[in-house]
Amino acid sequence: MRGARAFAVWSLVLALLAGLLPAAQAAPDPRQDSAAVWTVGTPTVKSVYPAGLIFRLHARSSAGPITRARLVWYRPMLRPGATRHIQVEEATIDTARGDLVATWQPSGLLMLPPWSVLAYHWELRDAEGNTFETEPRIAEYADLSRPWIRTESDDAVVLSSDLPAAVHGLILDALAAQRRRYEAVWGATLPYRPRIVLFGDYAAWLEWRTADRTTSRTSFVVGQTFDAWGVIAQVLTGPPSDAAYRELAYSIVLHEMEHLYQAEFLSSRRRMDVPGWFTEGDATFFELEQSYDYLRRVRGLAESGALPPLLVPLPDAPRVDGANPRLGYDIGYSFFAWLRESTGSLDAHRSIMALLADDVPFFEALEQALGLPTAEIESRWRVWLGASPAAPTLVPTWTPPPFLPTPTPMLFGR
């Protein structure tokens, strides 16, 4: 069900949700040592966006003063077996109020888009070594400095500032239209509802971009997907237009949503092993509208004899960075288009992803899913595009001598 929510109502909802969690701990608890009785008040958190979060807790132990306290926070929802990545903030004591205080401030190492949802708990230790851990609670990194529109569906929560409300309808309609394809490829939907946070003002976008010093105001759509927090953040700059809103909804958001699926279901090792053209080509395959004909561009390369080899080790495979990153996206997209047309369904696509999720190496996953050797897969893809069956011979890639430092590649997103 879709509907905009007033922030007064939303604040009340959050308060009610927080009220469902324990407000105090005075009796012995499985998470505490029986040698001490802990009295712990209701944890609180205050968003001071864009400057961070302030966590407070009033607590004491019958065995002596608290000598160490820390605040641990993380993404609330995880699928079974997934690794939880945590952030830790050491606490200090507010002597005036007698509270434990932990703060998080954005930095170049960790920035968080507004409206991200997080879970947190406190870990305490007293002078005698007794420990206590509070129950997890939910918080939201709220931006209350400007008006926001909020809309929800079964697929996502969309929040926007300085953009028309109609953008929300476009995005949620696009997600609903592709829901079956996400399910067909991954076997399930995400175990959480992603947050799609949209800005219509570039200055507002830069407020939280502590790791981004770009000040260009060229008209374009730019953003970042935070798979660690389940957030897609985008800013639309330049003159507003229906075409830009449709591209945002039917191309960019659908593309970035697939990156959230990749992050959720593929093992971290396989995500490092999979080439960029595969990752970006898969995400491009989920776009419902194209700003130009991706497949026609790749067929043009094939017909002119300029189609590069695909199923070769890095760095000789098509790139998605450097001077012409979009070429790798388009070539990768053509692979998934061929896969669907040649097999007549999304079953092969799903089989490849399932094998990668089971930590099968990339080339082995392709061969097992398609029942063909790598060379034959490449040959059939090339012929389908109109190229010669055999890939061109590459000039050997120069490898620097061992005494020279290996350069660090710069990766650029869309």
C-alpha cells in the first residue's frame, strides 16, 4: 500500500516501535553476570544530521562503577548465515547528567545517507569485570532540517526532498513491474525493504558527502548504493524534466536495486572474483528503459570486427572503468540478453547466480550452468551478435617487474 506519511506521524510510529523493546533491565538477565545487579534505563538516540548520531544510556552496577562502555551498531536485517558488519563507538560519561554518551560523526571513512535505518546495543563492564549487554533497538538517521516526502510499497521506502511527489509513483511502479524478474533470477526478494533516498538539490546532497569533495553542478543524475545499509541514494541536478524522472525510475533505480541483490546473495569472495562487465551487465539487464540502444551498439562492434573477447581473465576482459566505462556495461548487458534469448527463459541466469552464491568460481559457474566449455559459450555469444566465432588475439598485457609497486585501480560508478 502506498501513501505519503507526515513526519509527525512517522516520529510517533518510531516511538511506538521503540516502546516495544525493553525499557529497563533491573533483574538478572542471560546477558549479564550473576555477580552484579544492573540497573539500566531506556537507551536513547538523537539524530543531529548531518553531523551524526548521539547515543545515551543511564546505567549502574551494584558491584562497582562502570569502567568501560561501548555502543555497537549495524544493519538491522540480515539473511540467515550472512556476516554482520558492525561499527563501534566508545562511550564517555556525561558528569552533569550521569549518562553514558557515545557519538558517531561522519568521516571520509564512513558516511551515511539520511534516513538510513540501524540497529544498536550497549555493552557495559564494571570495575569487577561484570558485563551487561542491552537488547538491540532500532534508530533512524533522520534529516529534520528540510521537508521530505515519504512513500512506501512492498518493494521499497522512497524518501525525497526538492523533487515532485510524482517521482515516487514512477519508482514504485517500476519496481513492481520488475519484481517477478528479481524473484526469477534470485529465487526470493530481498529480506528487507530498501530505502531509496532522492535529492533534488546538489547542495543538500553534499551535506552528508564527507568522502566526496565534488562540486560540479553539471546537469546529470549521480548517486551511490550502500549495500551495507540497504540504501540507494541519488541526486538529480539541472533543470527538472519528465525524461530525467523516468530515467531515474525505469533505469537507474532498477539498475541499483540489482546491485543490492548481488550484495545480499553472492558471497563476498565471488563478488571479488566476478568481472565488472558481468556485475554491471546483470544490473543493466534489469533496466526497463534505455537512453540509447545498448544492444545495437554492441552489434555494431561485432559487425565491424571490433568486439573484444569476453570470457578472459582480468585485466583483458571488458572494463567498466577508465576512459570508456560504459562500453563494459553494454557488452555485459549483451551477454545476459543473449542468455535469455538463446535459452528462452531466465533459468540459466538463475543457475549462474545460484552457483556463485554457493561460492563456485566464476568460469566454473558458467560452464556448469550452461553445460558448455568457456570457449563454446564465448563463440555462441559472438555469433549471436554477428561477430566471428573466434575472439581476437590479445596483445599480451605488460606486467611490471616485482620491484615496482602495483598501481591501485580507480573504480568509478555510474
